[in-house]
Amino acid sequence: MSELKILVASKDHLHFVDQILKTIADAAKVRGTGIAKRSPEYISEKIREGKAIIALADDEFAGFCYIESWGHEKFVANSGLIVPERFRGHGLAKKIKRKAFELSQTKFPHAKLFGLTTGLAVMKINSDLGYRPVTFSELTDDEQFWKGCQSCVNYDILLRTKRKHCLCTGMLYDPAREAMKKKQQPRKSIKVYERWLAFKQSVFLNRKKPVNDEKSEKKKSAILSIW
């Protein structure tokens, strides 16, 4: 594989925007999961603002991620993490995510960092960085952020549960909480995330009872309690 560079994107990388969006959309189709769609203008804006990370193999696009602040800069989301298939398997996604994590902390040092994902690999990367799974109520209440979910194929689940649950898992990094830790706690095994995703899919995609029935709510609480 060619030598890889991971850097903060600039206007010199705007010509990659269409390729970035196509790669994100193609990956979502393969996984069979929903995705909040972004316009070329939106991604271009993130690049111009210095809020995006891009990976290049020589001059070939190899990965991308962007950041956005919400709730008067109290929360920051790292979104759109993508690596084209031919560049996977080399730990590149983790390197891009870490670079975006560092950029977020530089630009918004006091903000809580969060994300929504259905991918086990991203959950593992987030966990290694110090993120923890949380309920949606602990994430930003900025309506503009949640409007971004309207283009996702699973948006009806979010509506049915009154924005409490969806196939995505919310993960949060709180710098104040981390600063108070005196001892690093072991991260949860990836098997825990596998069980959590399997449970969500059984409830929201193959449910035989309403998603808010008492039994389902007790199961959700029990699983969340292990975190």
C-alpha cells in the first residue's frame, strides 16, 4: 500500500467531496443500515472550516471524517467516518478517528464528544478512545442535530420511540468525567456490543410487540446497566 497521510482537510481537497459522499452511501448499502445523508455543500463547508480529516495514499482518497459542534458548542460529534474497501484492514479508520478526536479537543476543549453508530468497528474504536455507551437523553438536545436523522431509513424507529432508542448506539466522551478518573477502567469487550446490537435489531426490526412494552423496556435497562 502507498504511503498514507492523515491530515486536516483544506480547500485543496474539495475535489474529493463527491467521492467521499459516494463512498459513505455505498458502505451504508452494503451494511444494510441507515445513514444521515449530507449534501456536497455541507461536506465542503466542513472542509473549508478546518473541521474535517482526510486520509490520502499519494493523491488517492483513502478515508474521511468530519466534526461538528452542537448546543452552543457544548457537544461535538465526529461523523461520516469512512474508509474505501481497498484501504481497510490496516487500522486506518482508527487513525482517522483519533485525528478527528484530537482536532475536536483542540477546537472545542470543554465540549463533550459524541457519536451515533451501528458499526461494531466504530464502537470498538470509540471505546478505546474513552467513549462510553449512553442513552440518547445524555446527548445533545439540539434540534438541528436530530433533524439530520430524517434522511435515515430508520428514522421511523426514532419517532416511534420518542427519540429514546434507535438502531444506532449513542456513545459519549466527557472530558470532565475522564479528568476525574484516578484509574483507567478496562474497556468493554466487543462481545458486549455485539449482544447490544443483536438485541436492538430483534426489538426494532423483528418486533412482535410495541417497542415501548414493559418487557422490552426492562431488557433495555438491564443491558444498559452492564455499562
